[in-house]
Amino acid sequence: MNNPIVQPNFLLGNSFAEKLYHDYVSDLPIIDYHNHLPPAEINGNRQFENITQIWLAGDHYKWRAMRTLGIPEKFITGTESDEEKFSKWAETVPYTVRNPLYHWTHMELSQYFGINELLSSETGNKTFSACNEHLAKAENSVLGLLKKKKVETVCTTDDPIDSLEHHLHFSKKKNDLGMYPAFRPDKAYAVEDPSAFKDYLDKLSLASGIEIKSYSDLLDALKARVNYFHKRGCRLADHGLENLSYFKWGALNPEDLFENVIKGSPLQPNEVAYFKYHTLIELCRMYHSSGWVMQFHLGALRNTNSRAFSNLGPDTGFDSIGDFDQARGLANFLNQLDETDQLCKTIIYNLNPRDNEVFATMIGNFNDGSVKGKIQFGSGWWYLDQKDGMEKQLNALSNMGLVSCFVGMLTDSRSFLSFPRHDYFRRILCNLFAKDVEAGLLPKDEKWLGKIVLDICYHNAKSYFDFDSKNIQV
């Protein structure tokens, strides 16, 4: 059966939406400033053996759907063959109707492989073979697939202890693609597990060349790694937290807390929260002095299934939306940095849609006229990066801020086949504007609204981030 869904005017509800999309944004390059792609596979230009390896491995969105349908784990993360795993995914897809996976799956098959049949148990074997034939071609290596989608920039997510060897090697090559690291120091303040924290400090000591025996040593080591990352092109930091805490500065002594953790003494919840808060403030000051952008992904309730976590580990599909208090802690945290004019460009992402308006209004509190869109309400993230979630984020930002200053979409993905999500976003954005035109809420000014969607889809991000391979010190 031919695909009746992913057509040229998919998601475009009227002729003005079609005009905005096709004439202004459909062919733009992509700046993907937050993802979890493996740098080694980009640097090595990996050629995947089959569609399962590139499409299903590591994709917990698909894994959750398969488990829900009653498919055993052996066909998901287990020992069954890649062909059998793909067959079970093909069996699952028709049952994902009204889930974004249904759209993404067929967009990816169409845009990368030219396959326009609906995926199902009946078409699975044929699709598996056809995709594998495409992936065997040299032009469908990792770099070829990124080029096919006009990916201009990717920012990977990297721990402070990472050597960044693959970024460095890649920067020496002649490439149209820019690959830059992003600093993700979550483990550097994860004192809730003293044993794991101490093991991490040993690795951070080795990476930084600084023996970490005190809290001040920890900050020195982190500063050394910020400098190291900066020399290798890093211009962003990222943090994954339930929420941001705020305390009166000096309410507790971080040196004492550090010493207790090193001795193996578990900290009380308020002590853990203070240690994270204090360390994050210090890190944010480092980012400001380096001219970085910082990102906060807030609101995930992680590793909720202890049996699954024990068997499969983190990031395997057992996290959900949390219902944490966000507003006061976030406001006070940002304000503490702003008081001394050390608040750098910042993007905040929420996972609970109830917080859309909180985040959309929060950014206006700290935009100071120094930079266009200095503080950003990030795109619909994780469970919200679907049509309804994107529209709600865009509407909240439009109603309470300036959507015209928005830096747009990202994939937040581990898959090299996820870049049609940018196309998905662009179609939704153009349709949203065009519906307002049709309703008489916006003027039918193609040139001006075309410029606005161009800016949101590309130019705002291009000017917001300081990506330049010439700045990398080899």
C-alpha cells in the first residue's frame, strides 16, 4: 500500500502554509545544537550493516512502543537477530497510529530510502532488504546521510572526562559538517551516590591532571576541563535535572559536604540539593566567562522501574514526565547569576506541559537587551517533541514572548535517521502561521512571514551560537 500520509503537503493545511514551507524553509540547512550522536561514528564515517543497527539500537521511543504491544525484550534489546528485531518493529508500526512514531517512521523511510509504502508485518521483509541495500552504498555512510539532510552543524553531548579525540580528529579533516562538543557535567555533582561519585572523581582527576582532594580541587578540575573543551570548539553546556534548587549563598559549606561524601557518608536531601546548587552556580560563572550558551533540561523522572534498571541500565525507556516545582527555584537561580551580570545565554526546556507558561514567562524576566533572545524557552523536548507538544510550546512562546526570536528545533536523538524531525517542526511551524493568516489574525504578508519562519528555522540559531571551526586549537 502506498503511503497516503507523507505527501509533499503533509501537515500543511492551506495554500499559504504550502507557500511558506516550500518557498522558504523546506530546503534550509540544519543546525542541530543538541543531540546524543556518537562522535566516534561521525569521525569514523560509520557504514551501518543494516537498518536495525542504525534505526532501532538505542531508540527507547521505539522500545517503549514494542513493550506496550507485548513484544518480548529479546526482540528489543535482547539476543535475537537484527532481522527478527526489525520484523517485530514492522509488526508494531501500524499500532503506533496517533503517536509521533507513526509519522517519524514513514518520514524517515521516505526521505532517506525513498520507500513510500506503509511499514507493517506484510511489508517488513521487503523494507528490511531495501533499506540494507541503500545502507551498503558508500553515499549512505553516516556523513552521507547527514549531508542528504543538509546538516550543517551537530553538537554532541560529552562528559567533562571525555578526551574529545574524535572531535579533534574530525576538525582536521576537510568536511562540510561542523561537529562540536557540548559540556554535560551531571556526574560532577551527583553526590547522592557517594561510591559512584568517588569513582567519577578519580576519572576527572586523571582527565584534568588535578588531584581532587577537596571541593576547591573539584572546581579547579572542572575549570580545567571547561578550558579544554573550549579550545576544541565547545560553546555549549547542558544539564539534566529534575529542577533547579536555590539556597542562600553560604547556607552550607560545600567543603564539608565534599569531605563527608569522600568519607562515604550519605548526605541528607537538602545537603545533596545544596551541593548541586553551589556547584552549578560556580559552573555557570565559568560558562559566562567563556562566552558559552548553557542549557537546562528540567522535569524528567528517571529510572522509575528498578527491575528494568537493574537488567538494562539507564536510558532504556523507563523514564517519564515528572511533576516537580519549577518556578521559584528557577527564578532565584537565574537571578543569582544575573545580580552580578554573570548570566550567559541560556536555553531552558521543560518536560511537563503544565509548565509551558511558566517557562515562557520566565525567559522574559532575564532578557536584558544585550542579546536578541538571550534567554530562550527551548523547543518541545522528549515527550513533547510531537505535533501537539510543539504547537503548545510555540503558542505559549508566542503569547508571552517573541516567537520571532526563537532558535528553533533540535533532534535530542541518538539516531542518525532522526533529522526529519526538523522537517516535521518546519511544517508544523508554517502551518501554525498560515492558520492565523487564514483566520485573519495575521496579515497575508508572504515576504515578512517568510522571513520570520526562516529566522526561526535557521538564522536565529546561526547568529545565537558561536560555532566556528577556525577557533579549534588543534
